[in-house]
Amino acid sequence: MKNPIITLLNPPKISATYSVVGHKEAEGPLGNLFNEVCDNDKFEKETWEQAESEMQLRAIKGAIKSAGLQETEIDLILAGDLLNQCVGSNYALSSIDLPFVGLYGACSTCALGLAIGSCLYNGKILDTCICATSSHFCSSERQFRFPLEYGGQRTPTSQWTTTGAGAFALGKEGTVKITEILFGKAIDKGITDISNMGAAMAPSAIDTLKRYFQNSSHSPDYFDLIVTGDLGYEGSEILKDLLLGEGVDIRKNHVDCGLMIFDREGQDAHAGGSGCGCSAVVMACDIIPNLEKGILKDVLFVGTGALMSPISVFQGSSIPAISHLVHLSRG
Amino acid sequence: MKNPIITLLNPPKISATYSVVGHKEAEGPLGNLFNEVCDNDKFEKETWEQAESEMQLRAIKGAIKSAGLQETEIDLILAGDLLNQCVGSNYALSSIDLPFVGLYGACSTCALGLAIGSCLYNGKILDTCICATSSHFCSSERQFRFPLEYGGQRTPTSQWTTTGAGAFALGKEGTVKITEILFGKAIDKGITDISNMGAAMAPSAIDTLKRYFQNSSHSPDYFDLIVTGDLGYEGSEILKDLLLGEGVDIRKNHVDCGLMIFDREGQDAHAGGSGCGCSAVVMACDIIPNLEKGILKDVLFVGTGALMSPISVFQGSSIPAISHLVHLSRG
């Protein structure tokens, strides 16, 4: 059987990253690492949905500028978000005169965009692209759970959707390469609790990591970090426990973007952060800069997405999830 | 400036197509060409959303079987639909043990999937993939406009969402190649009428076709057909008129999937068909078989999508649209 891991012989480099966040993220452990912060989370817009689009637009423009490029030098933008019909991305992109590919993978979309962008670069379909994702606590709560005005009590397993947008410029310049890709499968283990995305997503992360280590010559120890985004506390514990049962021990080098972005106790973030923007801003502000500095050398980034629809859950369906894997390597 | 048209030097072939539709589509002009019909549109499921997933699942499995392949021989499935969080695809794919890339481009998703799949094949990222999309009249009406039970009067410009799913196997076997790709831009000309998707989408089709003919050595006459999907009557008229004003005359060879699938007068379909499934089933049952038979030789397929969100429209935003182009060639 063919190896499902895609090895890129002409790997793209990450030429620039850019992160834009809201006030809670700026107050968290990574607070001084973000490129841009909006103190009232509104980004000078009238609705939360427009605020999210503005945030994504700023991240895209920031990444283009940080890479020292002009908009006309970008071949393609790959973008997605959590909102119905991906309007966070659609409205951001309707302000930019560039070709656009819309992706949907819930919180795995950041990894999915990097994966597809890397494959297109590898095959010389494009020379430079931008991969961007966003999420906004207020637009997500309204859409997926309760209106903020309701003031509902959050359960301990619930994650706090990150208000943030991250963008990555892929091209020939840079020190961090994307060398391997493994696309995820939609895995449904019967979870129906819309406030426990960690439990819904963990089985898909297990499937992807298990397939990776079954088909790779590398063991988990090879990697400085195995970064999931965003399983939160519940999902991370499930992932580490069940993978150990499968003979894959990632306890020493696993981190989760949802656990990095907030101080769970001090910031009342329950099981941690989540959202398309969470892994995007953590990768953009912390993990990739640490690869660039040489503090890290090899990182597996596993974007984990709960393909959750309130309508389907109300109809009695459970929540499938998907996890896409990207291997980042310095030098 | 670099040519934005992507020419595939290692183009994939369409190894098989498969179309599954509901009763109204089966009563239309293409009624005897579909692979599978469900007379009550429910596909033995309890909800319209589940019916849509089942329809997409049948299309994917049908395409794999028609291509003479086993599921284990498929490297990747690229799929999308109109439903919030793309649940039509997510639930279909959670029944299939294969890697999955989720796409969102509204009704342009069929062309987007063929475009991305072709680029990945061209770059030897994969040997075989399935591109699939679906839409369902009943799940779409509920989500985008009114519950069916309300029995609202439809405006003359409104399109009828096709109940249908189409799937395409791309690989090395077949007589029809995908030779060129042009990714669309998100174009917003200020349309706010959620019952006039044709007017919202036409400007993006104009942008894509104008950019194609500005950068291609081919003139419109080179093509046996220029197929849009799905502008309907309103959008098709706008497209032909405004493109003519730009010096591009497609009046002789333009057809629209939304105008092909229903008998507008006899079937009370107003401005014609629409939906992710419309262009998918028309391409699968009619256009591609006619390329295979040699009745057609070169076809431009322009998938047109209105990136419409009811929430954004209620908030006063207008409707951006996007059109992705695929050049199909026999032999």
C-alpha cells in the first residue's frame, strides 16, 4: 500500500507570519508576541462578523508586508473560518484583488491551508501564496452556542473561541520549510456534546498521528514539539492517553495551542482556547518564530477541527472531526 | 506580469462521473441521463440534511465504482456543499475511510474541487482523487430563505436549488483531460437581494472570463461550449451583455447548467436551477459524456458561487461571489 504521507521534494518556506488578536488573547501568556491587538475586539466595525473579516484582512495584509511583498506578487490566497458560508474569509477577500480558494475544516483549517498551499507550491502551480484563518469569540458564540447577552454558564469542558486571525506567506524565502503533509479523515466517535469539542476532536488527532508514525521513519522523539490545535485540556488528555495505548508516546513533547493561548485558571478559559484563529496565531507568533530562531528544529503541527453543526446536533447527529498534519522543519 | 492561467503539463483525466438527483431533476430535460434518482428526495433518511449527505455518499461511491476502482485506491476526496459547516460533505465523508479536504465556494465548489484536484494530480501529490459536491432544495431553502412549510411566493429572479450530487474520479484513465485552471477572485458589486443570486454572481463570472481571454491564446470561438454553473436566466443575460461590452462575445457558445437542468416554464423553476449539485450533475451526466463521445472537444467550465450568508445580508452587507474556471479538453 502506498505511503499516505506526502513528502514535498520542492518544499515551500514560510516567508512571513502575522497575527492579530483581541483583548483577552493579549492578556494571556503569549500577549507580548502578537503583531496587532484590538482592545475592544470590534476592529472599528459594527458587527462581530465584520470585525472578524477586518481582523483576517489585517492579518493577510500584514503577512504580505512582513514578507516584503506587494499584493501583485501573490498568486493565491487560501483562507477559511468558522462562520456559516465562511463569511469571515469571503468579506476579507472581497477587499483584496487576488485569486482566492475557500477551505472548510473547522479549527483544522489553518493546517489545511498550509497543506494545500504547500502542495501547490511543491508542484510549481504557484510561487507565493498566503494562508489565512480567523475566528472571533463573539461571532462564534452567537452562531454555535448562545447569544452573549444570554450570559449562559459555561461547562468545564467548553473551550473559549479565540478572537484572532493568523496569516502565513509561503514562498521561496525563509528558514522554515514545510516538508511533509498528511491529510486527515473525517472521524465520528459519537460525541454529541456541543460544549466538549476536545472529546469530539481527539479521536481524529489520534487517527492522524497513528497513521503518521505507522508510515514515517521518524518516532515521536524526533520532534521537538508535536503541536495540536486546538484540543484544549480535555482533548489533549484523551489524545495522550489513547495514543499511549496504541504504543505512541507523545507525553514529553506534546503541546496544544488551546492550552498555550490562555491562562486557563487566571483567565476563566475552562478547557482552553479553540477556533480557526487559535492555532493560526499561536503558530504565527510563537512556534514558527522559535523555529526561525533555531530554538526548535522539527515540529509536527496537527490542526484539529470539530465539524460541528448546531442544526445537525439538534437533529440528533453526532460530531465528526478531522485532523490535518504538517511537518515544519528548520533549515 | 505572470500569466494567472495555470497550464497543467501533467493533466489528469476524468476517469468516471456519477450523478444522483431528486424527483424534480429527473422530470427535467436531462431526466434520462442521471445515474440514480430518488423519487421522494429523502434518500431513506429522516432529515433533509441527512438526505443530502446520503446523496453525496452515493455519488462518491458511484464514481469510485464506475472508475473500476476500490476505495483503497483513492488518495483523497475533495468535497463541499452549501450547508452551514459543510455538513452535507462532512457526514458523507465520515462514512468513508479516506482522507478528505473540505472546500467552500458556494455553487463554484464543483469547479473549485476539480481545479484543486487537478493541480494536486499535476504535481504528483496524488494519483487518483474524487471531487464531489451536493445541494438539496429542502435543506437550502430552510437555511438560506424560508422553511418550506411557510409556502412563500418566489420572486421571478429566484433560482431553484437543485437536489443533486455529482462526483468525478480524476486519474490517469479517461479521454477527457483538465488542461487549464484559473482561480476566481471574490467580487462584490453591492447586490443585496437574496433572491437574485444571478445578479450577484454574474460580475465574478465576467471577471474570470475576461481575465481568461486576456491571458489566453484562445478566443471564445475556440470552445465548443462555455458552460457557467449556475447563473440562471438573469445572471446569464447579464454575463453575455456585459462581456460583449468588454469585447468578449460568448453569445454563440454559452450555456448555463441552471438553464439546462429544468424546463423553466414547465417546471416552475423561475430563473433556473442553482446549488453546488446543479453544475456537478449537469457536468457529470451531460457535458463530460459529450466530451467523451467526441460531440464536444473543448469546454470552458466556469463554476459561479454566490458567497451569500443570511446573517450578513440581514446585517446590511452585500453578497460577494466567486467564479473558478476549468478547461476540459478531449484527447
